[in-house]
Amino acid sequence: MIRKGMKLYSILFGACPKCHQESMYSNKNPYVLSDTLKINERCSHCNTKYRIEPSFFYGSMYVSYAVGVAFAVTAFVISHSIFDSSLTTAFIVIILTLIALMPIIMRLSRNIWINLFLHYDKTLVKK
């Protein structure tokens, strides 16, 4: 069970990495493409600054590559091994999967990147 206070909670739901009380993104839906990467400046609950420094999220490109490879390998295994498709069909499935999941991959990689540097602080949560 994933609950507040776990790093995985912040990564999967895009919550503030310090307090887990609100979303880092101005629009929670990653498929509104004009708002996919629009991030709030600060958390309204704990005042954590999300853009730690200029170009902070450039590092998430490396994470994005790894996340994309993970999704591509999963798509290949499901397509080729389970459904016994040809390599050409499996390749097409990989491309379609990466296109369809692009907004999620971008947000997930940003969430992972910021959670490498900021950690949950239970003292910020009201009881």
C-alpha cells in the first residue's frame, strides 16, 4: 500500500516531495499537453521551492531515458512473448507505447529527479 510519507507516493502522484500535501503541477492531468510540464513555483503548504536552481530539471532527461527504456522493454515483452507477435509488430507496439505514454514518462522522470534531492519531512504535516 502506497501512502503519504513514502517516497514512492510523491513519485507516482507528483506530490510535493517535502510534505506530500499538494501536487507539484498546475494541472494534475498530464495529457493536457500545454500544461504537461507546468510546475508550480512553490508548495502552498510548506513553501518548498520546486525549481531549486535554473535548469534543475535538465537532469530528469537522463531519468526519462531510463524510464522510456523500461516502458519499451515491457511493451516488447508483452507484445512479443505473451502475444507471440512478430518483431516488426513488437517494434510498432513499442513506438505507439512510447508516444502514448510520453506525458506520463516526462512527469514521472521529473518526479523521480526532484525526489533524489528533496526528502519527506514529517514535521511539516499537520496532525
